[in-house]
Amino acid sequence: MMRALHVFTTGLAITVLATLSGCHDKQAPEAARAPVNVDVVEVALRDVPVPFDYVGQTESSQQVEIRARVNGFLEKRVYQEGAMVHQGDVMFVMDRKPFEAALDAARAEMAQQKARLDTAQANLNRVRPLVAKNALSQKDLDDSVGQQQAAAAALEQARANVTSANLNLGYTTITAPVTGLSSFAKKQDGSYIDSSNSLLTYVAKLDPMWINFSLSENEMLQLRAQTANGTLKLPPLGDLEAVIVLADGSIYPQRGHIAFRDAALSSETGTYLIRAAVPNPAGSLRPGQFVRIKLLGAQRSAAVAVPQGAVMQGPRGEYVWTVDKDGKAQQRAIEAGEWNGNDWVVNSGLQVGDRVVIDNAMRLMPGAAVNARVVPLPAASVNIAAIAGGAGGTAGGGGKAADQSGAGATTGAARQNGAGAGAQGGAAQSGTSATAGAAGGAATAGAAGNGTSGTNSANGNSSAQANTTAAGATQPAHTELFFAVGSASLDRESADTLAAVARQLASSPGARVAISGYTDATGSYADNVKLAAARAATVRSALIVAGVDVARIDMHRPARIVATDAPGKSRRVDVTLSPTTGG
């Protein structure tokens, strides 16, 4: 009896445990399928501000050469080199003594000619009444008139000589014609100055400051097409505001406006020169600086724009999470356009009324149930502080950084916008290796191409490449930037490439970049070494403008091209990224 009771009790306990276990197994999937709380925005058409981003260089609005206007010995430099000088300030003094003597001689000559004129006039006054009385012949009168007129002309010549001598004496004191920053003195005290070496220094006017930048032919055509079809609203050129971002990422407090655009396309660079004038009352901007210039005032008409946090980057490109009518999460592939600091314009993939997830996207999977809370779209505006930290973009859209999806690593995408307005490279992070280019894993730093922009391997193109080992480890990315003959200026395509390099460095904090220029294959070797160094310095400045810490940049000595290299290779600068790059 007791045994039967024990067996019954044991069986009952097993049955209860099995029942409880079954309930737990049924509750676990139900708990796992609980809806995810997300915030969504409903897609609507609206006008979105579009900032245009370019790399520019500052230039004095009036740079005046200070030259000696007379020959002689330079007696003294009065101004302090590199200091601000004001209009009328004395800068140089030449030896005055020879010019003072010349002025005295001219004055004496004028006095002599005046005495001759007085004598001739007195003689004429005596002859004229005698001729009237037939006491003297008409010839005597004609001779007297001729002598008086010749003396008068000689006096005028002497007076002009005095004026000239007085001017030459004044030219010995050389003053500043404008208020601006002075340069160093090219001639030292005691030097003999003549027409062959008359340049003494120059003065650069600092207020206002000009910012020169270029627009490629493709970008210009694209802007015209977008304006014509109504997708882009551009204000009058002078109404575009220019925001200046300095090399350290800080925003210059004064804003400027477009002051000039060239009428012709440059045959050397294939670009249009555009100039903005920026107030510079404190003189903090100096000529020759590389800056980023952002033009504000344009709007994308009736555009679809979503917050930046909603856009993800996957192996197949950009996508967003949407919520369908059944309350399920769905992944939607899109084509992203401009990034304006607060919003990301979507060119295709979304329609009016779609509900786009803006948070908790890391917890979503296709078909997952969601509890959506609709929040209003933020006001469309340009966040200057945000875009100041980004990399340079193109007329079709600013450069953009690839977001990291919740499931794992993302990959950057380098693509051309529209009709080749310029390559945009996205910086991405994949595990521990940074890539910037193709989604497959081979790292690139910018895009080469844009054949109609007037820049190719012979006069200013850029290309990038990287090697990937069989194990998938990315080797140092190697970028080649090509310059025009005799030029140390970056074209737009090279600037975009360097912006992609900067984004790649930003995504890989331990990486460094090495810069090395190459000497031209022809011409003076010494001059070519200087030009190669200037090109490398230009690349370095552009990287600093794009936000790269100067401590992460290594400068190498210019390398000499061997005879077997193509001539175009001698106009290049190599940019190499590596975690172990050394100086």
C-alpha cells in the first residue's frame, strides 16, 4: 500500500512539473514576440535646405606690389616686416641727395628761362610801336615775336622739368598705397635699385578677404538642369551665404557672399572660378589658407527627407526600416541624396505616407511586430555645427559617412552623383579595418573618373587602390593625386578624394597617412624638387582642412622619377594609409 502511494505521488509530481514546463515553453516565444516600441515619422514632401560644400583658398582682395619708381640707393627700411601698415605709412626711404640736386638744377634752369622770356617780352614791347611808325621793318617785328614765343616755350619746358624733379624727389619716400599686411623686404638697406630689381615688398589688403573655389563643368550643368526642372531652388547668386570652416574645424564668425564668377571655363583645370567676399575686420584670415566654404540658401523642392539616424548602410547600399499597415517592420532599400546636417534627402525608395523608423532600429528584423509612435518631422534646417565636422561634398550633395547597423559592420560606398558631379566617398567601419569605397572589402579612397571635367591622368586626376589579403585583412590604401604641369593647386576631384581619405582616417583612429611628392621628369631638378614639395604641402593642407590631425600626417622627401616611368607619373603625390606608417 505504501509503495503504491509513493508511486502515485511521484507520478503526480512529474505530471505537475511537465505541465509547468510546457506552460513556460509556451510563454517564452510569446514574450520573445512582444512588439518593439519605436518612434516613426510619416514621409511628406517639403522644401529642404541644401548646403553646397567646396574646398577653397583665401586670397587678398587687393595685393599691391611695392616698387621703387626711381633708380638709386635704398637708404632705409622703415616699416616692420610682417606688420600691419596703413595707407600713407612710410615703408622705405631712398637716398634723396641726387634728386634734391636735380631739383635745384631744374629750378635754376627755370629761373634762367624766365629771365630770357622777360628780355624777349621787353624787346617786343619796344619794337611793336616802332614798326607801327615805319621806323623798323616788319621783319624786325617778326623776329621779336619769334624770340618772345621761343622764350615762353623754353620757360614751360623748364617748369615741367622742375615738376618732374620734384616728383622724383617725392618718390624717394615710398609709402603704403593701401591698408594691409606687409610682407618681408626683398631688398636690404644700401642696395642699388633700378628697373630690373624694383620690387621691394608687397602689401595685402585683408578686409574683405576673397575665397576662391572651383565648380566643374559637370556640376554647373547639373545645377542648371536641376534648376530648370524645378527640383532645386537657387536664390540670386549674390544671396547665397558663404560659411567658412577653418582647418581646425572651427567656424569663422563672419559670413560672406558670392562676389564674382568667371565667364569662361578654364582650359587648364576644366572648372569655373567662383569667388566669395568675406568680411575680415580682425585680420584673422590670411592669404593662402585652405578652408572649406559652405554655400547656404538653396533648397531642394518637394523633397522626401528623413532624419539622419533613420538611414542605414548595408552591403547593398542604403536602407531604412518602415512600418507597414499591419504593424510589421520591413526593410526598404533607398537611394540617398544630399546630407544637409539635419536631414538626409531620399531620391527614391520612399513615398508620401510611409512610416519610417527613427529609433530602436537595432532591435528590428523583417516581419517583427512593432508598437509605432508617430512623432512630427523636425523642422528642415541646416545644422552648421554638424556639417562643419563632415567632409567635403559636391554640388549634387555633401559627403556622407556610413552609419553602423545594429547587426554588425557596415561598408562605405563611393559613388558618382547625377551626371558625374563628383565622387562621394563614405567612411565605414567593418570590424577593426576601415574601408572607403567598394562594399566588397577592397579599400579605396575616392573615385577616379569624371572624364568631362577636364581632369585626367595628365593634368590633375586622382586614383585610389588597396590590396586585400586572402584572409580579408586590408592592406595600406594607396592614393595617387595628379597635378597639372607646373601647378601645385588641387582640382575638385582630388579634393573629393582627399575628403574620402580623411573620412577613412576618422573611422580608423590608429591609422596614419604618409605623403610623398615626385619631381617632374623634365626641367630643372632643383625647381622640380621645390614644386614636388609644394604639391605635397598642398595635399597636407587639404587633409588638415578636412579634419585630419596634423600629428597623424607624415611628410616624405620628394622622390625622383626614373626614366622608365611615364611622364604623367612625375606630376603626382602619393597618399598612403597604414596603421604602422612611420615618418
